[in-house]
Amino acid sequence: MSATAAINEQLLRENITRAINDVFSTMLGREPTFMGCTNILPDDGMSPPASGPASGNTTFVVGTVGFVGDINGLIYLYLDETLARHSTCHLLGMNEAELEQAGDEVINDAIGEITNMTVGSFKSGLCDAGYMCKLTIPSILRGSNFRIEPTTATTRYLYHYESAGHKVTADILIQTDE
Amino acid sequence: MIFNTTVMRYKVLTVDDSRTVRIIVRKAFKSYDCEILEAGNGVEGLAIAAKDSPDLILLDVTMPVMDGVEMLTKIKSDPQLKGIPVIMLTAEGGRDNVLKIAKIGVRDYLVKPFKEETLIEKAGRVIDLKPLSDQPTKAKSIFDPADILAVEDKPAIIQQIQEGLKHMPWKIHGVSTQGEALDYCTKTPPDLVLMSLSLPEESAFNLFRIMRTNIKTKYTPIFALAVKTETGQQQQAQTVGFSALITKPIDLGELEAKMCKSMNLDTSRRYFSIEPGFLMMRLPENCSPAVLAEVANYLKPKFSEAVDAGHTRMIIDIHELKTLHMGVIKLLFQAMQTCRELTLQFALVGNAQIVSECKGFEDTRNWLFCDSIDEAKSTLGKLGAAVPQMASA
């Protein structure tokens, strides 16, 4: 199926919101609230580039997992560092002191797994809707004041959520037929 | 003979490329008596499975080097490994993926994200998971609270049980259907379940089976309540393994005694207490054979405990006793003998009826009684260090 033309924003929104709620409530004991969606238009070379979720001084831990098949794309899941640390502690049954001793690698692993589960759940929804695809392995980005720019034509949406004062953003990039 | 219990521990092998998932698995099982083995891919997993023969394998589907499906295929073709039950873990819960997994011979599957309780519940259906006790737990006594679930569709019976056991510090929660019972057990695993066999459509037996497969209620005592004449039901209850059978009309004394026994409650405080300066042993109004056996079991340990704590005096109070019979006499002889062995001074407190009945037996006619606890205390206070002869047998 040449899906990219047919897939619509509602399907993406419903699936990513269900996946985030499912993973965050089951694994992290959190109930994120959907706050809105931003459609990032392709760079036309004229307008200034849109600022991303990690544009300030706050450090972010960003998990990314791709999906390949009838539909190709990537999801970046942005968590601010504080939320990433709290989430890791909850997930692994650690306290802050233990986490400090364990180091950032443990946080990266945990957020990578949270992203993997989220994109796995999102992908299952796409497969059930007829868009067969497979997941790629997760990876992690870390830092502040950075922006991710695709090099090929994409349809791109940012889905914003809030959980107990922390912002969570899912950045979905779908490759479009050129 | 000393048994090494550690060799009996179940081994669970978790094969997952995510260290995070392996930690979550370890965390989920940490309250259970089992050993967790870890592998990061199918090749490592096969090597550990061959070396350690785990009792259960939790296998991720998507992994580098060798994925879960390939590892499972190799397990199933190896005569030594093919009997090991496998639960697959997958992040991809789509219909096609789940169907594919179900077809390749796994015992069960779990879609990520998963709750730790769900993992334990599924593993508990495959291996006999036992909760781990880090240290010897303090024995619960009859004065401790307990949650009792009564599954009975006749409100009058629930009311009778609640009324009849209201002197106990137990919370008796009544429900009338299988669904309500399972909901309650999920939220509050009870200490004991009373289940009527007359629930519609044999649902009591179905509920019993479900509870026995659930890790939270696997070891919970479950009593069957059956009408005295329903012998067929009673036999069936015994066959399937109900912990005890209580017939209707319910003898509440018998029910309470069986519940205490099943919950392994320390009932000694009904009969023994440490008062300022002495140990008190009290017999109730009616001393049934069950009561006598219970008291006899506590005699030596309670007397020794008192002596160990520095007590040298005790009062045996039988003033509530209605009538004397051979069982009581034998128990009192045993108590007096134990006192002598431990050089405990003792005094007897009785009532007119008992004193009179004692005169009628050759062995008890010389027993001396005090009329009250205060008199017994005063008598013991006047005595020296020597063991008194006031109640010699």
C-alpha cells in the first residue's frame, strides 16, 4: 500500500495519544494530558525555521525510534531531564541517589525503552489500520537548544502533552512521496 | 538431615536486548523465591538455557544477533530444551504479530508496556511462584486484624457469619457473585475466603480454580460452605482441594477454630497471659477436646517462656469452667507437672462446683483452690522459694 498520501493527521494523533497514555500510565504511573498539535511545514528557504521543543536552555533527553514499511518515518520523544530522571527512577525502582551513582547511561536506556514501547504501540495501531511496518532500534539524543531538521521531504507534526508540570512532546516525521 | 532449600528455587531466564526491561523483570520477581538469569540476545539466551535449565524463559521478540522467534525455533527443536515453557514479550501488539507469536508454540505472551503484576500473574500460571520472606515473619495472633471474604448469594448467611464472629478483629466482606469476588481479590487479597458451594451454575468451583491460578490467592485458605445433606458437593469440594469444609447450619465455634488454624494464628493469648509478677493460665467455660489439645500444645513453650523471662509464679484459673471431666483433669496434671519441672510456684483458682467435683475423684480430692485471683496472688506472695504442696496431685 502506498500509504503516505492516504494517512491523515487524525490517525497519527489518535495513535500517538493512545500510545503515550498507555505507556506512561502503565510504566510510569502518569496520566499525560494532550495539549495540542503543531504542523511543521517544510522549509521553503524564505521563512525563519520553526523553533523545536528543545530550543531553550533546559536539557532534554530525546528517544527516537523509526518505522519502515508501507509507511516510513521517525518519532522523537522529548522529555525534559527532570522528567527523564523521575521516569527512570519510577521505572527501575531506584531513588535519586542510586540513579546518580548509576549515571546517565541508565537514563538513556530507560528513555530508549519508553520510546521503543511508545512507538511499538503507535506502530501496532498503524498496522491494524493496514499500514504494515517494522521498528528500527532506539537511539538517544541529549542536550539543550538544538533543532532536528529532516533532509528529505516530510510531513511533520509535533504533539504536545503535559504531565504534572512537565512537557512531553512527540515529534512525528513521515516521509512523503516526492 | 539438613535440606538445602536454595537448590529448589525456580530459575527464570529473561532474554531481552534492553537492560531496562531486564531490570524491570528482576524488580517484578524480587518478592518471589526465584533466581533471575539474564541474556541480551538469542545466542546468549540459548547458551544460558542449555547450561542452567531454567524453569521459565521470558523472551523478547525483537533483538539483535538472534531474535526471539529464531531462539524459540531452536528451543523447540532441541530435545533438552523443548520442554521449557516460554512467555514472549513484544513491543508490537498488532493483531498479526500476536497471531504469529501464538502460533509458534509459546505458553503465553505479553505486550509491552506491561504491568509487573501482569507479568507475575502470567509467570505464576506456569511456575509455582512463592512469595519470599526476607526474615521470619511474626506469627499473627487472634488479636490482629484479618480480611475475610465471604462469597455467598444468601445475605442471611453473610450476616450470620459477621454477627457470629464480630468479637474477632476481622473484617468480613460479603459478596454474592464470582465477578465481585474476583474484583475484591484484585484490590485486597484476602487472608481467607469462605465460599458457598450453592452459588448458581457451579460458579464456586470455577471461582476456586481461578483463585488457585492467581498468584495473589494461590495460597489463600478457601473454605467451602455446604448444606449438611449435600454430600455430593462436599465430596467434590474435597476432591478439588478446598482448605476446609463448613456445613450449614454453621457451627460458629467450629468455623472460628478452623479459621484460626488455617490462618496459622497464635491463639495462646486466649489461655495464657503474663500479668505483673506471674504467668496466668485460664481455661474457658467449655473445654472441648479441640480447646484442650490447643492448650496442651502451648503448655511447655508458654511455661518455659515465662521462666525464661524471670517469672517464678503462676496462677491456673479454672473458675469459669462449668464442669470437670477427664480431659480437663489430664490437662491440669500435665500443667502441674510442668510447673514442678520448672520449679514454678502455682496456685489454683476454682469455683464451688469445680471444688465439689474435685472431691469426687481420688486423684483430685487433695487439690486446694483459692476463691479468687487476689487470694491466689496473696497465697503465692506468702510462699517462700520452695515449690508449694498446696495443689499436689
